[in-house]
Amino acid sequence: MRLTQVALRDIELDGPVVRATTPIVLEQNEVDDLSTDIFAVYQEKINPRVQRLEPPLREANADTYPFSGAPSRLHVIYDIEETRLALECMDEDEANKVFRVWRDQRIIKTNLDFIRDQVRGSLSEIIAAILWQIGAIKVSLGDLRPLFTVDEGKNRSPIYLDLKLLPNYPITDDFMVSQAALLLRDIEFDCLCGVEAGSIAFCALLAQKLAKPMFFARRQRKFPEASLLEGIKPHELFRKRVVLVDDTLVKGWTKERVIQEIRTQGGIIDTCFVIFDRQQGGSESLEPTGVRLRSLTNLEAALSHAIPREITFLTDAEDQEIREYFQDPAAWHRKRNLEYHELTPGA
């Protein structure tokens, strides 16, 4: 058995102890395999000085697996309908790392009622809280997993928006689409244009909700004679009012290329909609094109103190890292001895 095969829930960090629950009762051979796997991950990612996993100390409803070479130990507690895990670590720093590893294994279920009860903020903050809840906002400090690439792959970031997973959570997806439809209700337009590939599914649902045609734009031409626009004939675009739809906005240069292509083919475009605006100059970049940005949520909302840690699952170190990055990305890169690219449109 691998840790990745066991879905956890109710992840909790309490000082040097990390606790979690599986929604099933594990058989003894499964527990032994899982304990071996947890130890291997601990040794690889967290404490390479640890030597081996000792045989378990048996009790009536629990097993304890000591880690030779470290004071850490894994407790497995058997309840009637579930199995609980508790990993005692050497210190809080180790526990934070274990928490971040186990966090990626948790069962994710949309719970809009919990969001409504816990988040006393704006719609933008509620939307951001939902994205945190389903794991669409991912975080890395560069120690347990690589940092993310942004700016068309040139720079690094401790935070990434993975909105392609929205269709896997239909309740959330439907809520997002409905809110997007309301946001666009006062705009007169003829069709929607999604952007390959992250926003195509969302754009299709939004078009259906609004009873509008849609097509999509490729990020780059596959071959010289190909069109950037798929799903619409060039003559059908003439004098059509288009709303550009994408999942996220960083600098906005991909969108500038799409806007230029739509106008070259005779379309009219003055509105761009995104689910998440990273607020890194994308809106300002679109202004000279005469295109206004509309978004469901943004960075400011995602980092709002109105969203509790029970939803974001952020550690203090991650929260600080993200804020330092957005305050000065260039300084953040220098601090990590990473090359920073001062990007210009088309770079």
C-alpha cells in the first residue's frame, strides 16, 4: 500500500503532533504497509537521519511504530468505522512538513455551508475560500516539491492556481459558473471565447448558462497556416462582440495575443473575464488594449484574514512566504538565489 492510496480527512497540526483520520478501517497488513510507506516518505522528505522503522508495540485498539534514530513515532488507533493516525515528530518544524505532506492526501468535499458559516466577507473572499477548500490553490516552499513556474515559465512562485480541477467538483463548478453569469449580466455581447486549455470547460458551461455561442483560442499556432481561433469560422466573427474567458491572469500577454487575433478577424472585444486575478500587473497590461477586466476573485481576497486556516490549511511559514513573494517578486527570487526575469510584453 502507498500513502497516496489512502485518503485522509480531518488533518490537524498540534505542536509537534500531526493527526489524521481515514474514513475506513484498515486491516493489519494494510496498516503495516501504510506505516512502512509513511516512514519512507518521512525519511526521504523530512528527516534523512532516521534509520529504520521498528516493529510495532501492540495494544488492544492501537499500534505504535517507533522510528529508530529519532524520537518520532507513528500511532495507529482503530475505531469501529475508521482508523486514526497520529505522528509524533521531533519538533514543530518536522510536524509542519508532515502536515503539508498529509494535507495533499486529504479527502476533498465541497461544503458551501461551511464556507458560508466560517467566512464573513465579500463574495470575492467566499469564492477564494471555495478555491482553497477544494485544493485549487496550491502552495510550495520548494523543499517538499518544486516551486511553481509562472510568467510563461520564466519565473518561479510559491503559489499556483489549478482551476482545471473545477469539473471534478460539480457543486463548486456550478456555483462558480452561476456567479460568473451574474457578473456578466449587464454586458452586451454575442459570444464567449475560452483560452486553451484551462478555461475551455468553464467557458463552455458559462456559454450554456448564458445561452451564448462559444469558441476557444489556442495559446500559440500549431503550424503557420493555422488559426489561433478554433470552433468558429472567420466570417462568423465579423462584428461579433466577444467576451474573453480565462481561468487566471498573471501578466495578460497571452490574452493580448488573443485579443489582437479576434480584432484582426473582425471581432469586437472590450471585456476579459477571469476566475482569479493574481494582481501582478495583468489588468494594467490590458488597459492599453481597451479591454476591461472582470474577475470572480483575486489575490487580495485569497490572502484575506476573513478566510480561516481551517479552510486554507496554510502554515505560518507558507503564509509569510506567499506575502513576501507578492510584495516584491524580484527580492524573493534573489533571497532564494533564483534568476529573476524582468519581463516585457512578448518576452
